[in-house]
Amino acid sequence: MANVVVVGAQWGDEGKGKIVDWLSERADVIARFQGGHNAGHTLVIDGTVYKLSLLPSGIVRKGKLSIIGNGVVLDPWALVEEIERLRGQGVEITPDNLRIAENVPLILPVHGELDRAREAQTAVAKIGTTGRGIGPAYEDKVGRRAIRLADLGDRATLAARIDRLLVHHDALRRGLGLEPVDRAALTAALEEIAPKVLPHAAPVWQLMNAARKAGRRILFEGAQGALLDIDFGTYPFVTSSNTMAGMAATGTGTGPGTIDFVLGIVKAYTTRVGEGPFPTELHDEAGRRLGERGHEFGTVTGRQRRCGWFDAVLVRQSCAQSGVDGIALTKLDVLDGFDELKICVGYELDGEPIDHLPAATDQQARLRPVYETMPGWQESTAGARRWADLPAAAIKYVRRIEELIECPVALLSTSPEREDTILVTDPFAD
């Protein structure tokens, strides 16, 4: 059976939650492979709204195995809070349907404090983080001083890990004017949370391997978007992990041969939360209209998203870097009623044409979009479930996007409701 990776192909907030939920009904295993509780998915199922940050979208579906992979950084307190909230909505969550990689690094209170203290410094430019400790936790992972989930099961190991961690963090905190970490309080907090999360710990790589051999359908779920990738995004205004499809393999302990189809989620226009370059950003009535009609506020932070016209250059680049086989185009209905629409088909850098996003930050800031204008449509596309239900101008807009990004549309989403989806290519087909 085919296995599918779902990644965002813009700056996140592309509507992955609905698409992953739509696909997860047909999957057996749903695995989250990177990011932390800075990500957010909103699911609408039979009128009930579920807001997820850490838990894979498949958790709301009975009979599915949800996995949090080693590529994630896990805030155990945020996880327990999210589990309890979903239980209050009638979702059953046990070690039978939620497994967490035993080698997943933990996000601790010291990480959030460090994150927020750095962002508060006025001497350097803000990155625009969520302040939830994601970056500092990944730093400790690669610095080989992280506390991992398995460490909570042994007091001696935990004590040694805390000692190593605090040597680093207390030095940083002094430089930022913060008090040293209360070691006893941190130890007590970890010992208290341990029995609530350790029952979910497992050798996830082994579960993934068994699922693959048994021919079970695996859905790999990414967070954020390709343009926030630590290597290929608009650095340094990025997240602290690799958000590309290739991370699905290393972030769950499985081989790249497990992946059969990469689905890129693409919004029919462009949005961004936080700081950083945004070539097609709009500061006019059209931008305000996109934000209002699209309800563009972050699921996790509530921050208003910046809005702009569709940028085909960025999406083409993201699709190439993740090896996207097909895209799910979302929020087409937000464009209903515009007299005309613009698509960015290229850039100018200091007056010269350029067909990609350069790596240099100063060059990214100087990019000027080159637009192609297309007629809009006055009819509604909301709730359309067949191509025949779409206005001719909307179909032309979609087809033009396919040409420009050099990737076909596999699914088309026309509302937050999961059934309002036009299926063109089945990602799970063999």
C-alpha cells in the first residue's frame, strides 16, 4: 500500500489539518515527524472543531495508531494538557493509539524562558518565534545535552542529564540577566510529569518498520511549511527543524524507500506569520480582504497573518526541494468575488530577473515580484465537490498555478469541511 508524506509548501498555515484528517481516515498509521507545539492544526469534523498542536491529526479517528516521532521536540506539559482537552471532547487517547519515540527530546520550562528572553532583546532583530522553546530545545539536541523521554525512567540518568544541561543554560541566563535555574524545582516537575507520558514511550522506529512490512498505510504529517525550513527557508526567519519531505524518514526512524507519494499543501494565495521577507505581501484593501475572508489568525498564537498574492516562484522551489508529486490547493473560495487576481511569476533583484529565492537575506529583502494578472470570478466556489461546480475563471486560475509551479493538483479544497474536496489523484493509490 502507498505511504504518503504531507508537507506545507509555503510558510505554514496552508490548511494541512483538514487535508491530513481527510487522508487519515484512510491511513492506518499517522506519524508526526518534526516541529513542536508551535505548530497548529484545526480540524472540523461533523461541526466539532478540534485544535491540535502536538498530537497527530489521526488521533481523532478511532482505530488509528498515532505516532510522535524522534524528529519532534516534545513539551510534556503541553502534551498532557492537549490530551486532557481532547478527552473533554470525547476523544479516547491511550498508549494503544498514541506512541511517542522514546528518544524524543523534551522541551523544558528553561527553553521557553530562554526563547522569550532572546526575543525581548532590543539589540538584535526579532526572529518572530512563538516563544515556546522550540529553537532552544533543538539546540540542546544537537549540542548533546538534551533530556529525552527515556531519561525520565531512571533517576540517576535524569540527574546527570540535568547537570549537563544546566552548565550550559545557567551561563546563558547570566548573560541575559536571568536567575539560575532552580534545579530542585525542575527535577520535581519532571518526576511529576514522567508517569503521565512514559506509558506512551516506545521504539517508534520498530513500530514503523513493522507497519511497513505488514503493508499498512502510513501517513507522515509535517508541521510549519517549507519556507520555514532551517536550511532552505528564509533564514534566519525560520523554524529550527527541517520541514521538507525528506525529514519524514529520519524524523520517524524509517528509510526513505518507505515514502511513495509526497503531497504539498498550497494555499491559493500566500500568508506568513512573524518576521521575515515576503515578496508578494499586500498592505492594501486586497490584503485586508484576504485576511478577513480567510480568517487568517494563527491556530497556536492567535497572531494575525500577513497576506499576499500567490507566489508561484516560491511554491515551485518548495515542490522541487521536497520532491512533491502533487499539491492540495486550499482556500480557493477565499478568492471568490475579486475582479482580478495576481500571480507572482518571477522576481527582479536590483533590476535583473531572477527565477528563485536566493539564500542571502539581504537579497531576499530586495526582491520585487513580477506579476501576471488573471480575471477573477464572482460566483461562489465554496463547498464545490466537482470540477463542474467551479467557475471557468477559477479553473483557469488553478490550471495556471499547475503550469507555473510545474506540479499537478491532486486535491482541491473549497471549504474547511472535510467533504468539500475535489479529488483528482489519489495519493494512496498504488
